[in-house]
Amino acid sequence: MSSCELLIVSHKDTKEFRDAEPHFHYSFHHEVGLRVVQILPTLDRGGAEKQMTLLACEMAQRGIDVHVIVLTRTGPLEETLKRAGVPMHFIDKRFKIDPSAYFSLKRQLKKLQPDLVHTWIFAANVYGRQAALAAGVPHLIAGERCVDRWKRWHELAIDRRLAKRTSWIATNSSGVRDFYVKHGISDDKFVIVPNGIPPTSVEPISEEQFFERTGLPAGCRRVVAVGRLWPQKCYKDLICAIELLKATHDDVNLCIVGDGPQHDQLTSCRDELELQDNVHFLGHRDDVAQLLPHFNYFWIGSAYEGQSNALMEAMLAGLPVVASDIPGNRDLIAHEVHGLLFPLGDRAELARCTHRLFEDGELAKRLGHSANARMVDEFSVRKMVDRYVQLYRCTIEG
């Protein structure tokens, strides 16, 4: 069976994809001359944006002609793409429905004449695919990165219509695929390409600097959760689990890194439970990679995920993880192998799993080591890029 056939048959299950991978034979010297355009809404530091930036930079390094088109606005990742020599084009989309942005995008695609267009997340999936079709681009890949429960019937109808004219829908998680299959897109359209995570390259900090930056008391048990403060992340469950743990371990501290619309609500919840000394909101931070190695445990209680970059970064840092038992997390963690899984919303079980780690240091150490090894061995940036470039080549060659 050819590597192209292996890629196509392995899309239905992440494990199948991983099992198929050793049979791939990549020959990237043949990729020179391939022109690919990546389209996304912004260059903010979101999960999809980070993955696209890693992909585009590595493709440019391999000699592939890759261009990035940004629909709405730039962001911090522009500098990274600039340093890698990736050409960028800005459309300046100003409104939700913006015909001038559509026609500008169409003109840009006609000028570039790519072999393939890869779009990322909803706005780019809609504008990008429609403009690419109108510009005569022969091959389209769309990127769905999350379980988008916010989408209404007409947005899902747009997804279904455009999927019929799309070569593949690339996603990072079986949970995302299953969500869209339930909403009427054929599972034969999906290819699962797991996220890639780069090795940590930040300057380490001392424990003393860590305690200064976080305000935590020295010697306490330190749990961290990272992500936007909104309902998907189920932070109230985490705060309530701290209340349960405090009954037997009054030195336990939870740091929540991130900001969002639920900040005031979650602060009130903490205060009502009188956990001001045990639950700390650190806000949005640019030094998370420096802080992570100084925490003892990582929590993620999300109701749904695509593939959490925060979870992957914690696993790379070697933290023992306790995670909600949902598809996106199960793609990364086998229970009692790379971390512990608890039933979604079960605060008592979250507390019990964490108490188990408190009491069994050898288990915590083993899980952290196994999590790190999994990230290094199976979720490298190189493997992510290999998979995408192979997908591009297979799509173009048929």
C-alpha cells in the first residue's frame, strides 16, 4: 500500500494514523515548486494560529513556496513568520459580511495561483474556500480545530455545502471529526493530523523567581490550569474540587492562568467558598512556559476540546495531568499511562484523582515522565509538518 493510500485510510481514527505513520517514506526534496496558500482570520496567539505558524515556517525552511493570507488583522505571530521569510498578504476584512474583502481575497488568489489552499477556522473556511473556488484553485483543504457548539443552523449549513467541494477537512482530534459528522458532513472527508508542539526554548527561572511572580507560599502543593475563562473550560468544577481537597490538604493551591468573560463570576465563586488563599487568578501571561515546570500538577476540566495546546505544553513539561474524560483529551492521554482521566463534571473524582497523586509520588513521577515522552516521540512539529505536506502532495497528485 502506498503512503498516499495509508494517509487516506487512516483518517478515521487517531490511533490508526499513528500506526500507519512508520510506513511513510517522505522525500521532501521533491516538494520544491509546490505552492500552498494558508488562509486564517488573524495572527493572534490562538491554538490554530500557532499551529499554522509552525507549519508555514517549517514549510518555508524546506523550500516549499508557502504564502499566508490574513483576513482580518495581524498579531504577535506576524514577527515569527517574518523571521522565517514567509510572504504575508493582508485583506483587511472589517465586517462579518464584507464583499470587498471577498473580492480582494479572490484577486490575491488569482495573482498567486496556488496549487492548493488550506483554510483555518470558520471565517477563513467560508471566505477562503469560496474565493478559492471562484479563483480556480484546483485543491482545497479546510481546517476545523474545535467542537464549535456556538454554530447555528445556517453556519453548519454553510459548512456542509462547502464540504462537498473540499478535498479534505483536516482536524486535530477525533472529537472534532465526530461533532461535524453528527452535523451532516461525511466522515470520509476528514483526516486527523495531531498538533505539533515545539521543544521548550525559554530561559528557565529559579524557584525563588517563580514564587515572586505567582505570589504563592513556598512549599505548598501547586496545581495549575491554563485557558480562557469561559464556560467550555468548566473552571467552577476546578474551584469546587479545591474546596474538597482543602479538607485534607490545606496547603493545596490552584493557579488559573488566563482571562475571559467569566472572570468576575469565577472570582465570586472562589470568594463565596472562602478560598481566597487557595485559588489564584494570574490573568493572561507571556511567561507560562517558564512557570509550568515549577507547578506540581496540571488540571484540565473542559467540556469539549479540539486538541488543547495548554495540555500538550503541560505534558511536555512533565507535569502529572488530571483531565476530563472527553475525546480531545483521550487523544492525548491513556488513563493511568500518560495521566489520569475523570468523568466530565465529577468534582469529587477530580479531587480523588489528585489526592491519589498527592499520596503516591512514584505514580505522579511516572505519569509525568510518560506524558513528556509521548509529546517528544509522537507530537513533534516535524511529524505534524510531515503529515500535512504528505497530505498536500497526495491531494495534488490524486
